[in-house]
Amino acid sequence: AALMERLLQFMRDRRNCLVVRTVCLQWICMLLVRSREDMLMLSSHVLNNLFEPIFESLSNSKDDVVAAALAVLARIMEGKKGEEDVVQGPEGRDLFADSTERLLELFRERREMLEVKGGAMIRHLCGNLNSRHLYVTVARFIQHNSHDLEFAMQTFNWILLTAVETKSLRDELLKTRPLSEFDVLDCQAAQTGKAAAARPLFLHLLEPWFFNPVSALALCLWAQQYEFAVEMITRIAVFD
């Protein structure tokens, strides 16, 4: 904890150059690799102080600084032995959901950063984490906090349908049964735990994706939900 506080102090000092910040982030990443459980059980105060320089660094124009910050963020979000569904910090805090929500808030506030670096950042996280869990967490947040996140959703959808890191998600979407075969229980299944893992990815994404109709339509077409896509286009035409 003492070393962490010292590293945070160096990063908070505006007199230090970007090289110092980058090295501090690399040190923190190394500590997370070697003593992950101890690091994540630090007090909420220390973790909050760590999140601040991480997300501030993501907005930096230097690629080295952004890469170092993303490496730390991925280590924080990474579950035990790669099982990202349970990433608990102090007081039972869900660090995966917390980190994802903070990233989306940053995208909401800094659209210019999202336009320039958002795609690369999302790809990095998908390549180092459970990409399915990331997209389900993003969808869950957007469903309840959609304001000013339409463009972020568009970026997430673009990565979903094109990036190498999300190929497994596209493969899963291609196996989605027609919507007519789902019953009410399927559509209203629990959003967390084993029920979330069993629920088709398409159903997790569909309702939140409606906040950006073009993204929702592209999702439907990729998942081969053609009848539903036609219904969407008809409704969009009526609204226009």
C-alpha cells in the first residue's frame, strides 16, 4: 500500500513529465501481475485514487501513456484465472462493471477522444479480457444510461462486427435462433450470473442497441434476424 501511495503521488505531481507517469503505470501493472489479489483488496479510497490517473491518462495524446493506462485497466478488470464474471474488490465492489462504467462515462464526456482512439481502446480490452462479458456489461449500462452514448454504441457495434478480437462474438451471433422461437422467459431472463451466461448474446444487446437504430439494424442483419430487420425498417420509415 505504501508503494502504491508513492506511485500515485508521483502521478498526481504535475511537475513530473509523461515519462514518469508512464513508468508509474508500468510499475502498477507489474504489481497487479505479481500480487493481484492483495492489490485489488486495497481500500476503496486507494482504488478511487488509482482510477483517476488511469482515466486521465487514457485521454492523453501520447500512445505510450494510453497503452500503459489500458494495461493497468485490463489487469484490474481481469478475473481470477481469466474468469471475468467475478472481479470483486473491497466491500464486494464489482471492479469489472465499475471500470466499464467509468470508461463509458469518459466516452460520453470526451467524444473527440472516442472518435480518434475509442476503437483501438475497445479492441485492446476485447483482446485482453472476456469480450462477451465486456459487451454484456456495456449493454446493461447503456440500457439504463443511454443519454449521449449513441456514438459510443456505434463504435462498439463497429468493433463487434469487424474486429479480429470480437470474432467469437460474431460466431455466436450467427448461431442465434430466429426471434420467433424465443419465449417470454428467454427475453426476460436474469441479466447476471449463470442466467446471463446462458442467455443468447443477441438478446443481451438487442434492446440497448435500439438507442442507435442503425446499430440495431446491423446487429439484426448479422444475426440473420431478417424478419425482425424488415419490421424495424418499416417502423423507421413510418417515423421518418
